[in-house]
Amino acid sequence: MRVGLLTEGGYPYAAGEGGEWCDRLVRGLARHEFEVYALSRSARQEEGGWYALPGNVRRIRAAPLWGGPAGSAQGRAGGTYGRRERQRFTGHFGDLAAALTTPGDQAYRFAEGLYGLADLARDEGGLACALRSEAALRALEAACRAPGAHPGAYGARVADLLVVSGLLERALRPLSLDWYGAPDGDLGLAGVDLCHAASAGPAALPGLLAQRFFGTPLLVTEYGVRLREHYLAGPAGLSLSVRTLLSAFHRLLAGEIYARAALITPGDAQVRRWQERCGADRARLRTVPPGVDAGLYEAVGEACPEDGPATPGGPLLLLAGGPPEPWLWEAFTVLRMAEPGVRLAVTGTAPDAPLPEGVARVAACGPDDYAAADAVVVCAPGDGFPVPLAEAMFCGRAAVAPDTAAVREVLGGTGLVVPPRDPHALAEACLTLLRDPGYGRRLGTAARARALELFTVEQNIASFGAIYLELLSRAPVRHDLAPPLDGPVRTLAAAPRSASPTWAGRR
């Protein structure tokens, strides 16, 4: 099988998000061929280089989502549109702009505008400059001033519209790329059996077009919700009008991706809930937890705790998952009042920051740190999969964690969950483990068994291998590529021939 792996700001770039997971996936599924279609976010990321790629990565196609539009992506959009093409652009971009500014369910209008622009880019060789043209500004302004427009969009100034048009051009840049086939016989995404997008943002746009043009099934994996990240940490310094329009764009784009994907694989229940709120069909959601390398913690996890006390100097708690918050110091104070001999090791503190009595600094949690602890307190961020919690489970250590993000889902009854930001509840849970070591050992043993069953790299790779075969088995196939004389016919998941553009190089 040939898989088109679609990434944004990640693999194959070494300085990117999710690169380690993608690298493990590609190496673990060595029987499949991969073509990587990567969107970079900055020049610094490109200068950082790539991962060492395995032999089953057959090609890399890369394009920037930063800077001005590349000359090769402009095509006739550089300024030579005829009247008919200008009318097409104005109509399709007007639909997309109206969807961004009109309250209510505008998914149908957004889709019409998006795919209309995609067809225009296919026919004319790109639309990068058109998205930064005066026609685009006028369409945005008309949509913002239309009766019933969102109040946040109604107040947009010309400077705001210039910012929005520039950011939309970057987000929609995949529409103008030459990744969908060429007359010289380079099939690009027309030649893959499956598109696997590593996020539901611009990275998935090529997958949407491959599905539209060729009927290629699209798989979307999210271990962090890009839409949530945009809401919480979007570009700084933007006006209310710009934020309103961009938020609407990313929300509608995510909804369209979820609606068209053959299958969506969230990493945990929190991501799954976000996807459902954005319109994802429950029947096409399948949770696949991210994999953790269990081999790093095997020696600690398999060691027998009854062989001797883990901490001869007194009970030791390990705080993993980030720098301590003020309420955690309060919990430790309460704990020390009940058990004066308790010690605490923390991660994420500044090297010169003063620490209370009985607190030691740990640079980063490793197997030895987990091995030295009698119990682990995990205060992971409020979003994403709590990797430090899984590490503690692989080490067979009983864990206490506030009830945030996917903590309850990951622990599954093999640890203690307390209300968030409740120092007294946290201190009481820690005392329970420290005063009953046998109970803590039983929890740790159960936690390790659960982690080995659900959260290993091998389990993650096996899940995606099965999903690939399932999606391909459901897709229609066609023997429309000329086979080599001494080899079998290569089959492609494809739509009817009329759906393939003439420039796609079909034979």
C-alpha cells in the first residue's frame, strides 16, 4: 500500500510537532510505502533539517505556510486572469467569506466556496495572488458589511481585511500546490491509496482534494486539537475582527475535514469530545492512544518492590508533568505537617529558583527518577495525552493526579484521582499511598499491566496498520494504471474517471 502522509509543522522536520510519532509509524509499518507531503511553518524549522528517513519513505514534497506566495504556486493567478476567471474567483471567494461572517450553520456555503476555489486553482494553475488581490478584499468587505453579519466581523477595517486575506492565502496555499498530478506523468497524490493527515488543519487540505479529485480515502489523526490551540493561543496582537474571521475559518475547515474523513482517530476522550462538538460523526471516531516506548521503563517496571525500600532516606514523592503550581506547594505543606519526613522531587523549576525544605530539583523525569519514588504525583497540562502519567504506569508506580484532560481515562482505576486545584485532597491521597505501601504496590502493578495493554508503541502501530487495511478494503478500486510487463496491476482507491482532472496525468 502507498500512503500519503500529510503533515503541518512536523515530520519530516526535526524541529516540529509530532515528528517522533510519525517516524515511529513509518518505521513500524515498513511493509507500506510512504510519500510525505509536508507544510513547514517557518524558515527556522526548515533550516533545522529532517529526520533520518527509512527506506520505505519513497518521496518528500514540501511547501511553506510562511512568507509570500512562491512563484511556482502563482500560476495564472499572478495577474493574468481573464474576466470569466475573475468572476469565478469572486463568486467562490465570496461564498467562503460569507460563511465566515454569517452566524449559524454555514458549512454548506463554506464547502461550496472552498471546493470552487480548488477547482479554479486546478484549472488555472493556482490562485495565491488572487487571494491577496483587491477583489478578495472587496469580497471580504462586502461579507463583513452584509446585513446580519457577525458584530465582530462588521467592525473590520481595511487594515484588518489585509491581515485576514494574507493569513487566508497561507492557510489555503495547499490548493495551489502541484501535488495532485502533472502532465509529465508525476501522479503525486493521485497515485496514493490512502491519505493520512496528522492534524485537522491545513495539513488535511491536500487530503480533501485527493478525495474530491480521485476518491482517495482520508484518515485524520489528532493528538492535540488544532482548533482548540487556535482558540487559546492564536497569533498575538490581532484585532477582534481578525480573530473573529480566522476563528470562523478554522472552525469551518475543521468541520469540513471531520465530515469528509473516512475515519478520525483521536488520541483520548477529550480530543474526541472536541471533534464531536465540531460535527464529527461518532460512527467514524476511533480512539487510538499515542504510543510510549515501554522498553525504556522495563527494568524499573519489572523490578520487585518487595526487595527493599525504594527510598531509604524517607518517603519520596516525584512530581512529574511540568513546573509546580502554587497550589501544589500548599499541598506539600499540608503533607509535611502530617508526615514530616516526606520528601519531594520536582521537575520544571528554574535552576536558580529557591525551593522549600525537603524539596529536590530533578532536571527531567527518567526511569531512575521513577524507580526512586514511592509514589508519583502527575500534574500534566490540561490538554493532550498525559505522557508522564503513562511513564509512571509503565514503571509500576502508583500515581495521584488531578481530574483534568484524559487522566481518568488513562488511569482507569489503577491510581488515585483528586479534584483539580484541591491541595487538601491531593495531600490526603498521597498520605493514603505512603501509609499503605502494599496498596500502592497493588495499584502500581495494575497500572503497569494496563499501560502494557493500551499505551505501547507496538499497540499504536498495530492499530494504524489494521486501520489502513480496513479503509483500503472499503474503498472502490480501479485498474486504470498501465501495469509493468513483469508485474501485477497496481490498484488505486478512486472515484469515477470523470472526477479526475485532465492535468493529473491519468493514463
